[in-house]
Amino acid sequence: MKLLRTIQLDPSDTFVFEQAAEPGEWAVSGAFVFWNGDPATLEGKARTAFRSGFLGVATLGWSTLVQIVDATESDRQALVDRLAQQLMSKFGAPTGDDAVAAAEEEIGFVQSLCNQPSDTLIAVHRTFEDGAVRESFRTLRPRNGAKPARAFSFLEVDGEDEQQPAEDVNLIAMADRERK
């Protein structure tokens, strides 16, 4: 079986998100974090998390990229348990059974994204259209077979067929604001 883990190819997640996920955390889409708000009113780092973040389950931090990894049934069960705990303590799930059911659904969705080879990276682009959250996913595979992941070493991209809205992001300016 395959699941998703967060990965950082560079330090940008630490300044584009309010809280960055730790590298190697189990991850889920995280769209449920925004269910009780109006995504159109999000600004800054919260908007970035909505638009392009995967949720690290342990820290509830965000990651721009996740990696498909092999996992065991015990890994999956531990992930369901941890996510259910987070849903109870941080998101107000009404009962433990409801939290487990929601966690199972999230993990099932994660597994549906893992239909590529291990070590494939996935990025998300999330929008709010017609009252609904819409997610599109892109896969990035290492050039010439599997190699250790390094920034800018990826060539093949799947899922770019859809037109993405243009958005200028000045990472240097964001880092400068973070330091002040």
C-alpha cells in the first residue's frame, strides 16, 4: 500500500505557511481545515495554505509537496488513529466514531492519489468555485528514474492540462517580511 509523506526540497515552506509541516510526516489533503470559513476572504499565509498546501497530520503544519511512499497496514492504522485524535482535539469532531470515520475517508482519498510509483511527488492547487472547494493534483517524477530528491531536478509533470490562474509570488519579499 502507498501513502503520502511531506517533503521539503528547500526551506520555502517555513516562510510561506504559518506553520510548516516537518519533513517526513504522514500527510492528507487538508481541505477539511477550511470547511467552516469563506476561502475567498483568506489572505497571506492562510491563503497560501488553502491554495497549495498538504496537511501534515502530526503537526498540522503545511507542505507544498508530498511524496508517495510505501506503507504497511500498521502505518495506515496509526495514521487513521492520529488523524482521528486531531479531528477530536483540534477540529471538534462530535464523537470518536465520527472522527475515525472522517479519518478513514481522508486516508482513503490519500490512497486514491497514490496510483503512481513510489517517490513520485504530488502538488495540489485548490480553488473555491461555485460554493465548493475544487482540488487538482500534479505529479512530478524524477528524471531518468528514481534519484534522491533535490530542488529543480524534476522534469515530467502530469496534470498541467488545466489552465491555472496566474499568481505572482515574491518569495524573497515574503522572507524579508518574516524576518522583520
